[in-house]
Amino acid sequence: MRQRFLFAALALWAGLAGAAITVVDDAGRRVLLAAPARRIVSMAPHVTELLFAAGGGARIVGAMSYSDYPPAARGIPLVGDNSQIDIERVLALKPDLLVVWQSGNTARQLEQLRQLGIPMFYSEPARMDQVAGSMLRFGQLLGTETVAQAAAASFRARIAALEARYSKRAPVKVFYQVWEKPLYTLNGQQIASDAIRLCGGENIFAALALKAPSVGIEAVLQANPEAIVGSEPHDASEQGLAIWAPYKTLLAVRQGNLFTLDGELLTRAGPRLPDGAAILCEKLDLARQRRK
């Protein structure tokens, strides 16, 4: 309770005196800090990557499970996962900024965090240029603008080069497979779909309402994608894209366009997106070359 009043007083002071730092997060909320953040808790793997890229890796005092990149992130104490956050552990770390992920943290968890009274930034990049914008805003919150500006400029230059090279090429209908049991994909609001567009591809399920909808095999067969893209299996229990082998009439199977890659390079809205997009673009170009 005492800490809640402390941060409420800080926000009031910042509003009256003119906040030293003011940014707008991805939920349209103003985030006010009286000074650059020094102790940050990252509530998503992509946030951890963005904070490192913006020059704030050493200031992350807590992170969520799967925050495994860059390698230095693996030593950060964990405060939970997408199903449960250890609020007491978060408080014990005495953060001056929380960066949360609306799609990965439940509404109940977000409300619990909001009630702590600690400044909170909502991170939800849905387009690749928004990733660069996130780096810039984190640079402001951290007081590391020079590092963040360089990272954002490099990111944008790499994306622009890929777009100039591939976006106007003949379209390729793509099914992006997240998981096979049950069969999950991504709609047009997820950043991987933006990478598909960048490469001249068309996400066959872009129009679905849910960001990560479950679909049936029949729906994929009916759409008849020219390429199917998915993550490499993590263990022997997963079939991955091998589930499509029996469907010989499916265009992607007939043309040999079942492509695997490191899914985190495309689905994490972080600084490695240009790496994943470059691989994806090459694979979709291969699909074009295999047309008969």
C-alpha cells in the first residue's frame, strides 16, 4: 500500500511539474517517469529483447520465462510465465518500471500489476515499423536515446531493403503453422503476418478475428496455399509440417514448399525480426522459382 501511494505521488508530481520523461505506450496511455528507469521488470520475451537493443539490458531486474535472448538475458531472475506472475517477487525487486504485454499477460494479471501503482508501459507492436518505434520509446524511458536511435535506424534500414527487394514480386499464398495439435495459425494482426506481406506473401487466414485462431485441416486444404511455413519441431513428439505429407494434392506439398524456420525470429516483435524476415523472403522466393 505504501509503495502504491509513493508512485501515485510521483505521477502527480510529474504531471504538475512537467514530467522529466513522457511517452505514449501501445495502448495509448501516457507513461510518466520523473527520471530514467533503473530497475525494470520485463513481462514478455520480446520486451526483454527490445530493452537490450535499446541499451537497457543491465537494468532488467526481472523477466518472464522464455526470455532467453540475448544470452545475457538467461541470467535475469524470473518472475513468472504467461499463466502466473509472482507479484510478491515483482515487488521484492523494487522496480521503477513494468513493461507488460497485453496478448501474453492475462487481464487478471495486468489488473494486479496496475494496482501496484508502479509506472507501466504496454508493449504490443503489430507492425515491423512499430518495433523500431518501441526501441525509440524505450530509449527515452531509459535515457539511452543514442543507443536506441542507432538500433532503430539499423532495424528500419534492413526492413526497407527487404521490402524494396521482395514486396512487389508475384504474390505467394501462405499458411503459417504455429502448432499442429491443435492446428493453430496467426491472423493479420500478428507481426509474423506483416513479415509475410513484406516478402510478397499473402496470409490465407489474415482476415480471421482472433490473433492465434485454431483452424481445421479442411480449411487449409480449401485455401490451397502455395507455401506452408512453420517452426522446427522442438522434440520427437511433434510432427511439425510432416502432417501435410499425406495431402498430395495440396499445392504446397506438390511443389515441395513446406518450409521450417526458427519461429521466434518471426513471432517475437523484437530486434531479430529482420533476420527472420530475410529467411522467410528467401523461402517464398524459392516457392516462386518452383512454379510450373
